Amino acid sequence: MEDAVETLLSLTSNASAIDMAKKAKLATAERAIPKMKKYLLRTGITQEDLNRLSVIHVSGTKGKGSTCAFSERILSCHGYTTGLFTSPHLLEVRERIRINGRPISKELFSEHFWDLYTKLKETEIPSRAGEGYDMPFFFNFLTVMSVHVFLKEEVDVAIMEVGIGGQYDSTNLFERPVVCGVTALGLDHTNILGSSIEEIAWNKAGIFKVGQSLGKRDRPAIVVPQDPKAMQVILDRAREIQSPLFVSENLSMRELNRLNIRLGIDCDQQAQNACLAVQLTDFWMEFRKTGLSTCVWHGRTQTIKRERTTYYVDGAHTKESLEACTKWFKQKADEEKRSHGGSVVRILIFNTTGDRDVELFLSLLKPCNFDVALFCTNQLSTVESLTKSGTLRNRLSKEVDQYHNLSTWKKMMDKAMTNKRLWDQVSLASTSPSCSSTSSVDPITNTTITDPELGRDLPGGVISESSADGPATITDPKLGQYISGEVISKSVSDSTTSAITNPKLCPANSVEVSPGESSHPDTVTDTSIRASGAEHIPSSLAFPCILHALAWATQGRDPKIRVKDHRGVGLPEAPARLREAGHVQILITGSLHLVGGALEALTPDMNQ
């Protein structure tokens, strides 16, 4: 399994493929599906073989993974052998290909991988790459592999989630899907799919297929209610393709509760996804509600309860999904808070990837009234960046490969720092005009924060001058890499401050660099602000990895969270309010990669 994953990672990554798609002309995009079919032919799969698969194909901006998971559970609970292909994965790449709801085994993954890789490598002709004689990209390879697995396992139904878009997505190679579904649409991947909702709707509806008998329910498309502009485009595309089109009838969570239907994925938005799944699977069988309550889709509106700590985990990464996540979290967290007699502290752990509107996302999360906001990289541990050149594909555990060389650690830390500064800006916008942006007081620790002079030496590293568009950086002379950081100072009196120059004297809220150790800052923090008469503004801290953020947030409450790679540089001391809290609520959101790393620590046996 490990060798297979390592070789898979050597293929052109998702990030590189996305960059190519941004630059590709239409003619290049239009070759995507013919190339996919050529890959299949080179591995022994013909169009006739493809037509043997009975496919449910689902596109959309948000909720398509959940809709596929609901569909899988409904059909599985009625005795059908199901195949499910989704993306991305959370812990292990084999999660993307499931039989009867469970990831395929490591042995089966390795068997199919090497069989396909060998056939494709033997038939590779670099000079004819444009015709499909090259090695497929990472996602394309896995799509081909899913088809092979589902055919060999003789599944009754193959439920396929679109990767990006629809029209030119690698999953759009089925000529005869039984039914297609489109979940809620929104603005995402705009640099690939288009900047308007109409362009995105055109792309998503590209999975529609012509019906055998017009006017009947042959190979129909079912869509959830959409923005009027998007719906008009969908209607036009259905007429163009000659696909029967139906609009899903929605039921609210309240109506589902009245019918005594409980959803295994908890959120009001999931009611829409569940209703679409019901109507998709209705083309397979007489509808029953059995499968809905048993559906588990990790990392989506998932609640994990531990002693004195509750984790709320949701991989929301679009405006609409963040809105749904916020509504879900506030409702569930507020209900839980009312049930606890003691004090409750609320913490956000956030990161996001790509070119998403982070400031908008954080503004949406602001009403959740977090006591502390933590920002980190998508990396589980700091060990990888210190021992393996800082690239994400070199994982502490080779099984955990979800990052697939998306970025260097430095870029991710820069991203975390940017997210942190944006949160501070969003928080400052809520304070009174008299509140200073360069000096603030933590309402819990009474520590004053200021911007010190830059350019002074620190043991083990040098702080360089900051520029207008970025923070100061710490140069690590041993590792030869730049690590984003900020230095703050501790109050000496009510009116004066002094810059930190000796790491031995660093207060809890600072960058710490230990002499004799690699100068890898474990934490960059910025304490919270409260102006006179203003509302409470949450603290913000930045960590180099997920484990450090979780360890600080849980304060030893959760035995599963241990910072094993600690090098003698202590995490910031938590305020008494957190240490003594009766219960801690932690929302982890913004990125499925972040959620996957967190779940590796919280539920390491998830795929067993």
C-alpha cells in the first residue's frame, strides 16, 4: 500500500492539474473526456464495459458528497451492493473508492493500482500525450481505478461524485447513467468554471444525458431548487441535451422530524441533500427511509463528544456551506451550552486552501462568539517539516497522504498567518473607533500587545524586517527555510512596554525560539482585544500544525491529543478561564484537508 501511494503521488498532482486547467483553452478541456476513455481502453475497459455499470452521477457546488453518501446508505440498506467514488479523502486515499460504504482494503487498493499503473506505463507514448497516451493525472488515475474496482466487484450501483465542474470532469465518461443529480450551486473554482452563477450552472449541467424516450423518466436529471439565473441555464441545457429534468421536492428538517426521519449527517442543509438522494434512489427502487438514519459521512457536520470537550467538525469551504455550518454549529453548540451547568469556552480552529474569500468566511463565523480563534496549517505534526524538507507529501505516516504535494509548509504557515490577520481585522471592525489597532489588552490575561522593533537577533534565528504585505519572517539557519512569525511584547506597566529579546523571558503570548533547538516557532499569537464598552473580541493564535492547535485547545482533556514531537519549546500558557472551564466546544472548519488531519488525531481508527 505504501509503495502504491508513493507512486500515485508521483503523478501530476491535483494542484498542478488545477493550475493547468486555469490556463487551458477550450479545445484542451474538450479533449478531457476522450483522453479518459483512451486511458480506460489502455487498461482493458471498453465503452461496452462502462455501460455495464449502473451509475448515479452527482454534480454541484456543495452537498454533492453528502448526497452521494445518503444515496449509498439508502441502497445499501436495501440489499444492493454499492460502489461509491468521492473526493477528496480525509485520511487515506483509499477512502475515495468504497464498496458497501467502506473504503476498499489496502490489499485491494494495491492490487488494482499496480495492475493499472503497469498497463498504462507499458502503453505510454509521450509524443501522443494529447491523444491520451500519457500517464493520467492523480484524479484521473483514481477515476479509472474506481471503474475497474466497481466492475470487478460487480456492484449493483456505482455512485459517482463529480470532482470539479461537470462538463469536462473526468467522471463524465458514462454515456448511460441511470440518473443524474445537481446539488446547490454557488461560486467556487471560478477561475476554472467561470465567474458567474450562469457559467457554473452550464458546467455542472454538463453531466446530463439524452433520455431514451423524450418526456419519460429515462436517464433524467434531478436538481434542487436553484437561483433563478442558474435554474434558467439548467433548463436550457436540459433542452439542448434532451434530458428529462425534474426539480427535487424539499422537506425541512422540521418536516423530516415530524415524519420521524432522523438524518445521520446533522445540519438543516442536509435535509435538502437527503431529499435529493431519496429522489435519485427512487429510480432504483420503491423509496423507504431506512438508509437515512444510518448514514455516516465523516467530516461533514460531524460531532465527536469526549470528556469535557465536544468537537464540531465540518469541511465547509464555500460561502453557502460556511453559512450552513455556522447555523448548524450555533444551534447545536447553544443547545449543549444550556445543558452544562459550568462555564463553557468556545474555540474555532480554521484554515482554508486555494483562492477563497477568507475575510468573507471569517465574517460568517464571527457570530458564533468564539472565545479564541486558532489558525494553523493543514499539517498534522511539525515533524515532517523539520525532517523531510517541509513538503506535505512527505507524511509522518505514509498512509496519510491527503495533501499530495499541494504546497510547501512555509506557504501554509504564511496562509495561516494571513488568516489570523484577517480574523483580527474582522474583530477590530466590531470595536469602538477609539480602540487602537497596534496595542491591545487581553481581557483574560491583561497582557498588552504591541508591534516591537524588527531586525533584532534572536538565538537560533534572525527576525527580518516586515514588508507592507507580509509579517516578519524567522530564518532558520539549520534548516535553510523561512518560517513566518511575529514578535509581540509584554506589558511592563500600564503605560510602557518592552520588546522581547530573550526567549527565556517570553510570555505565553509570543514566538518562542529555544537555544540549541531548531528555531521552529511553535506558536504565533495575538491576544484578544476589548475596548471600553465594546463587545468581546476573540483572541487569535497561529500554530504550525494541527496537533499543536488541538493540544492548546483541549488542555489535556482528551487523552488522544498528545504533542509527541515536542522539542522543549512550550505551547503558550492558556488563560485560567480555558484551563478551568467546565466544557470546551471546538469547531474545526474551512478545509477538508484540515478536517482530515484533525480526524486522524481524533479518530485514528476511522477506516478500520
